[in-house]
Amino acid sequence: MDITMPRIGKTMESGIIAKWLVKPGDYVNEGDLLFTLQTEKGSFDVEAPEAGIVSELLAAEGESIPVKARIAVIAEGEAPKAADAAPAAAPASQEAAPKAGKASPLARKLAADQNIDLTQIPAQGRIFAKDILDYLKARNAQAQAPQPEDDGREQVVAMNGMRKAIARNMQDSHMTSPTVTFNLEIDMGAMKQYREQLKAGGLKVSYTDLLVKFVAKALTEYPALNCSVVDNKIVYKHYVNMGVAVALPNGLVVPNVTDADKKSLQEISAEVKDLAEKARSGQLPMEKLRGGTFTITNLGMYGIESFSPIINQPEVAILGVNTMEDKVVVRNGEIAIRPIMNLSLTADHRVVDGSVAAEFLQRVKTLMENPALMLA
């Protein structure tokens, strides 16, 4: 059976094999881990689709491979008998002996093959193969971290897999979509009061949670902002999968709040928190990185007043959220100090006319300045 480079998300064109977890001659069961895949969305462990013997590895670690290209071959074969299995490595110390006795046969074989001291495995109780693979993954990630070249005046650091993929996708997006960015100020006074009322009622939410809810409502009224362009066809979505950009130490991922237009604010808030935690711990399910219809990216915490976010293909728009600050304004002929936030909407001019983008942004403004309209 040919193993090919899987596609993670509609826009993925290639992936990088960060680490092979098997070698030629290994027997794998269906569901055993084959390799770690690095994409712009993050790192993922890829499983064997069926049992057999790994006969060939056709791609090198660190190599960028096109989607659907052959990368390995699994041949038919039976699992080795216990007597044929490679013996476990001799424990390195008296402390290792009892711990080795608590390891599964496959875990002992993996440890022997990789010269791993079982006393270094941070497992509670019995050690399984997954514990060995987790240890290897952490060790290899540290070993493969880009080593800077520093002559005292300049430092050169190689891009890692995620940064390469992000750079490629951002460039592709810039070349694909003729974009226009629209900026609009919003008076957040009513929203701040609404948030405090929710908090007093026992529901603590962030401004990002509120934006997901309110923008999802506006998107149901302006389908041109909630579509995609595929092969010169416009695909309108009758659902809102709201992407929320999450910054990581080495890049950026955009997990989706699925069906955000149908969920309560409480459900949205819980999901946004869960997605952010899983993104930062590297535990995001792949399905949460697929199928987004619109994206929100927030730089307000950094004091940014305006920027031009780049569209997350194949979506046609993205909303940038800027800082909120008190400003002197005129209201009903009187000078007042109000909390003002600037929103920056970037839209694909192939399908979103300027007037439509402006109307959509005005609708978001109206909803946020009058939260009671969400009940209408």
C-alpha cells in the first residue's frame, strides 16, 4: 500500500515530514504512528491506515512533499512472534531494571532501538509505546530547533517548517486576492456595559467572544462576506465557521468555532478558550483547522490602532480588531469621553464590492453599539 502526503485543509499544497517514527522492516498495526507532519497549521502525528511491514521510506525528514505524493510503502506481512522480536536493551542501572519490567514489549523494543534509558520516561505506572514516542517527539523537537549562525554582528536562523508554510501561504494569498482594507470606529460604551451585566449574571466573556457572536450574526445577513472562491465559482456557505487566530511562539494557527451563528455566547466563550489552550499545547484536532468561512484576528492587546490583515484562503474576508482607548468625541452637540475601538476589514474585491464591505462593517458597528438588537 502506498502512503501519500495527506491534505490538512483545503489550501494545503505540501507538507514537511518533521520526523519518521518508523523505519524499513518495522511491523505496524492499523493506527500506529508513522510520522510527524509539519504544516502551516501545526504539527500532526499521522497513523498507519492498515497493518503491514514498512518496506520503503521514500521521503527524507525535513523535506517538503507535495500533497498526494508517495512517501512510504507498507507491504503485506504478519506481526513478528514474541521470540523473533528484538531483545530489550539491558537496563543502564539497578533503577532501570524494575522500570523496564513495567514496560510493554513494544515499548521496550522502541527504547532499545533508540537507545533510550527507560528511567528517563516520565510515565506513571506501566510504560507503553506511546510514552516512548512522546519522549522521542519532545527530544527531537529540541534537537531540531534551528541553530543560529551568529558572527557577533548578524544572526542567521533557518525558518522552521511552520514558518516556511506560513510565509508561502501569506504570499499565495497576497497574489490570489486583490484586497481592500476598510477601517471603522466603534463606540464600545454599550458593549462594555453589556459585558459587565453578563459578568454580574455569572457569565464572564472576552471581547473576542462577543465579536465572534456579533460578527457571526452580521455574516448571516451578508453572505458575500461568508463565501469562498473555488475554480472561478463562488461557494456561499449557509453556516458560519468563525476562525479565531491564535499566536504561538513559532507561528500562528486559526482554529474554527464551528456553527458560530447557531451557538450561544456561553458556548462560544467555552469553545474559544478550549481552542486556544489546545493550540498552545499542540493538541488541536485537525478538523478544527478545516472549513473556516471567516476569520477574526485581534491585535488590540498590543495597542495597535489600525492594520491590514491578510485573508486566510480560501475565505474572502478577515476582520482585524484593534485596541480600545478612551477618546474625546462629540455626542449630541456635547463633548464626551468614550471608549473607541477601530475595526479593520480586509475583503477580496473579486467577490466583495466596496459598498457591500462597508455595509457589512456598518452592520457590525450597529449591533455592537446596540447589543439589544441581537435579541431582535
